[in-house]
Amino acid sequence: MASMSATAARMTALGRAEFTLLLRNRTALFTALLMPIGMVWLISTSVAEADLGGTGLSAGGVTMTGGIGAVLILVVYTNLVAAYVARREELVLKRLRTGEPTDPEILAGTALPTAGLALAQCALLVVAGTALLDLTAPRRPELLVAGLVLGVVLLSVLAAATAMVTRTVESAQVTVLPLMMVSFLGSGLVVPLELMPDRLADALGVLPFTPVVELVRTGWLGETAAGGGTVRALLLAVAWTALAGYAVRRWFRWEPRR
């Protein structure tokens, strides 16, 4: 119990320091607070032009669940890649490793502010969707929560993995693009997989972020996205997290890249 309390205290201290740095970074704040709004508008525009007949999906449901996915990617993933790289190049991570925090505590503590901000924004989207778009309250809240938690954890680990191949904070704007583009176009955020041919939908169903979108959509709307069931989505999300975690544990760089 004492060990858990000490771990929580160290992570809280790291998270508090990282939150202060986040507030001072205007670019990160813009990405975290304003870009998700733009992506929700973009998704709504795309969905409005799509024929959802026969899919069992509504425009409002696709827009809001896609918006949650956009929040997770933009707030957690893109901000964390830059944060990990910046702390590494500034020797912050190296200095932290000489103290009491363990490696997982350092990475998790750095992720706490963006994770908390993303979850708060997702909660606001659920409230807004239920109140303003006549969507139902989450039909399976346990799956919605599972999707959000797994999404935050998965994207945090993927951010650390992406930081391994990112030399500078400036180049992070480029290295985040592959996963972002693949997720937005292929994981059902902008174009539901139900509108795609079955074989393509099955292939896209194994992308890292697709199971998170499926869990969020099933948890809120009670509708299972194309590509498999809830158990499969849970297993895929855990598998991708474990795979990325193994890569981070083995190859993450704690010192500046030269």
C-alpha cells in the first residue's frame, strides 16, 4: 500500500509539472482545445453527404463518436509525441531516471495532463450529443468507458513509440501523420466501415485505432461497427497496446538523438 501511495505521489507530481508546461505551450493548447472542434465539423460535413441507409447508423451518432476518436488522437497522441521528444532533448527524462520514479511512472506521469483533458472533452461530447442531437444516453456505458481508457492508454504508448523515431519537436509534426491519416481515413472516424466493401472493412478492422472506435460506438449507441464483435475489439486493442509497449520498453531512447 505504501508503495502504491508513493507511486501515485510521484506520478501526480510529474503530471502537475507537465500540466504547467502544457498551459505555457500555445501550440499544444491550440491542438488540444480547438482542433478537435474543427474535426467534429469536418466529420459532420462528411457524414451529411454519405448515404447511411441500411447501416443502422445515424449522422449524429457517427459524428459524435467520430469526434471522440478525433479528440483522443489530437489531444493524446499528437501532443504526447511532441512532449516526449521535447523532454528527451532537454535531458528532462534522463534526469528523472536518476531519481526515484521508474520508467513507466515517468512516461505515465508525462501523459496524465493530456489524458485528463481528452477524457474531459469526450465527456462533454457525450453530454452535448445526448442533450443537443437527441442521441440516447450511453446504452452500454461500461464499453464506452473501456473504449476511452483503452484509447488513452494505447495512444499514449504509441506516442512513446513514435517518439523513438522522432529527432526533434519540429519533426514530430511529420512523424505523427501516418497514424493520424490511417486512423481518420481507415478506422471509421470520418467514413464508417459499414460504407466500405466487406473485404476492405475486415482489413481495416485490424488497424490499431479501429477497435477503440468500435468500442466507443457500441458503448454509446449499442451498434457494433463492421469488422467484428466487442470481444474481438477488446482483444485487438489490448494486443496493439502490448505490442507497442514491448517496443517502447526495448527501444525507447531516454537521451537526446544526435
